[in-house]
Amino acid sequence: MPRWFWLILALTLTTPFWDLGHPLIEVDDARYAEIPREMAVSGDWATPRLNEIDYVEKPPLWYWLAAASYRVFGMSPAAARAPLALLALLGMLGTAWLGSWLYGARVGWIAAVLHATSALGFMLAHLITPDMGLCVCLLWCSAFLLRALLRPEDGAWAAPAAWACAGFAFLSKGLVGIVFPAAWAAILWALWPRTRPNFKTLARPLGPAAFLLIAAPWFILMEHRHPGFLRFFFYEHHVQRFLTEKFNRSNPWWFYLVVLPAGLLPWTGAVAAGLARAVADWRMSRDGRGLALAAWAILIVIFFSRSHSKLVTYILPVFPHLAILGARGVESMASPRWLNRAGATAGVFLLAAAAAAWPAARLLPAAEIPAPALPWLAGAILAAWGLALTCCGRGRRAVLAGACAGLVSGGLALAGMRTAMSSLSAADISAAVVQRSQPGDLLYTYGTYLHGLPYYAGRRVDRMINWWGELEYGYRDARVRAERFGGHDLISSLPLPDRRVFVVCRKRDASFVLSLGKVRQAQAFGRWVLVEY
């Protein structure tokens, strides 16, 4: 490999640590920083809580990692994201390892660069969700599983390691942690006869025992503490989430057919070429390595496409495997010279236009910038370079162009978010609450809930009015519902005769909240308004 590649690789390995301390973004970024903060403060590492209310929709692995980080580094957004950065780094190394022993070190390290510089891969290394932990655990699980099947001499350690990683994936996000590896293994058994004699290594007792030892204790403890928890977690948040539209996250069946190509930029063309090469390898020589990686991605895409709950982040576990195919596809990409020139010209033109627009965009008031604000600019640059990459040949030139596209675009996206933080984060509005409030004052939210409020203000939101969102489990408790939630009658009772109340609402609800009268002060912060009674 040339020297410039090792420089690009070294730079890529640092990307999860770029701007580690940028303010927490609503919703998921702030939520998954606040829950472990409450865990670390309370000392209860079993029951996750959000705004001091039981929040048991997700398993605890991420919360444990972030809470441990808080204990070591103190409370800060950088400490919240430190485990995320380490997980992203572990994902790059896992991609490199799997690609290296399957196809050689060159493919492995190029795949690591592809994975980290893809649009979605880069951004989810900086925005906290449990999906990164799930992605990394499933990546290592699939790598060990495939190792046990293709190199049975390594099965004694690879098979138990696969089961253990499945256990950690289960602790990251539930049933998919075991369903995906099991379904993929069944597909390999059916389509790739070479692997069938080696499945016995996966059935040895040590593997399932490791899985149960890792995955089961927390669920048993939670059912003991909260009778009915297992039904809530597995039936309502797995079966009903998949089969019904209860959670209002429904999207068209073709949702991921749009999200995936966009999220893979600037490597979409390379991955398409890699998929074609995997099919050709199977037809010519029954080489099933590429087909196995493609089957993993297809399985997950079909699963989530059939689900009634679809979010962009769910698709992340396919990226490492597609990156390996993309690393092989880079060598296969080719196009006519006229198309190369057209692509390069378009890329340079859009890059120049975006560079010219950047200073003007920074002059806009933050409140006028729609969320997610300036990252569109980075997206334009990414698309431009992606077009140039797709049209500009293969090999070293494609790797260099694509890696630079991903790194530059990712850095600009982070800068764009910084510029628009008042529209994306509760940091500013929380600072105003801290500055103005005194002991005994009440803090309400109306029609919404900002997860960053308790994080930055260091206090709970006393009442959540006309909202319960993901706190459905706590809302079912009549005592909690009466003490912590409220409806129209509660907001209509303001102002209170003997206490000062701060209400946070969305701009679109501000006219109603202000109409209640006797408002001492109101101030807009991006998408939200802070009203003081």
C-alpha cells in the first residue's frame, strides 16, 4: 500500500474523536447521554431512568458504558461520547480484521476506511444511539461465526466468541442480537454446502452458555424488580413494534432502498460493483465469501423493510459487510473517459459553489437555520465528490477521492451542527433556566420534552404536559402519572399564586402558552421558547 494510504487510514481512525464535546443534539443524542447520567448519579445500575422515571425500552449495555465513562471522566458531552468513539474505532478494526482474513490485508484496511467515511457511518460515530453498539457486536459476532465455519481449526475459540458477541448484541438492543446471526447462519447452511460440516462447532455447549451468562441475568433481575417487564420488553417493544404502527415510526416499504444508497455515499458505486463481483465469484468458482457478506446485508434490509418501525439508524449493521464488498468493488469500477471528465467537472463545480456559500451561510442567525441546518452543505460536497468518484475510475485514485470526500464532508457536517446548536440542542435554553431559576421554582414542558434539559440544568423536569412519548412504561403507573405528567387543566392553572414556573414549549405552541397571562418573560431559543410565570 502507498504511503498516502496509511496517512489517510491514520486520519480515518481518529474521526470518531473529532469534536467529541459538541453539545448534545435532540432527541436521541441527548436521551442516551441523560439516562446513563441518572444511572451514575443514582448508583442504581439495574433500572434505567429518564427524567427520574423508569425507562426500560432498551437493554442496558450502552447505559453501563456511558455511566462508567462519567464515573471516570466526569459529567460532560465528551465523556458521554467517549464510549461511542471507542465502539466506532472497534467497528473499524473489526471491519479490517474480517476483510483481511477473508480477502487480504489490502481489502481489510480499505474496507475500514470505506466504513468510517461513509455518510451514515461517520455521522453515527458522533451521535449517540444504541445502534453503534449493536452494529459493532453483530460485526464481531458475524466475523467469528464465519471464521468458525470457514476455518474449523479455529472453531474452538471462534464459535464461543461468536456466541459471546451475540450476548453483548442482545444486551445492546434485544432480540435482533441473536435473530440476525441465527438467520444468517441458516442462510449460509442452505446456500453454501461447504460450511455444513462445520456447524457442529457452533453447537458446542460453551457457546450457548456464554450467551446466556452474558444476556440473561439483567432480564431476570428486571422481571424480579418489575413484574411484567419481560412481556413489555419482548412483546410490546419487539413483536408489536415489528407488526404494528403503535410507535408511529412507519415508513414505506422502500424506505431503506433510498436510505442505504444515500448513507453509503461516496461509496455507493463501489458497493454496487462489489455486489456484482460477489455474484460473479459465486457463478464462476462457487466462492461464497462475497455472497455471505451480501446475504447478511440483504437479510437485515428485508427484515427492517418488513417492519412497521423504521428509522435511519436501524440499517447501520449492514455497513461493515458492505464496506468489505465495496473495497473489492473499487478495483472493479471503470467508466468511459468522457464520463470521468463529466463527473470530475460536476464535482469541482459543486465543490466551488458550496465553498462560496459557506461564508454566507455562517452569517445567518442561528434561529433562522432549519434543523439540521448547515450539514446540507456537507451533503452537497459529499454528493459532488461521490459523483466524481463514481465516474472517475478505480483503484488508488478512487480510494483517495472517496476518502477525502468522506473526511471533508464529515468535518463540515460537524462544523455545521456547531453553527446551528441553538436549533439542535437544549444547551442554551438549559443555561437560561439555570441562570434564572431559584430553589423551589418549577420546570414544566408543554407538548414536547427536551432530553437535554435535565442533563444541562442538573435537575428534573417537574411536569411534562400533553406529552409522554417514550416514557409510556412510567406513564402507566397511576402515581407517577399524577405526580409527573399533566394535561390541559394543569397548563391552564398557570400562573401559580405562590411559585415561579418555567415552561419550555415549541415555537408553534408558544402563542397558546403566552395567552395564559401574567408572563414575566419569554425568550426564543431556536425551535423552542422559554416562558417564565
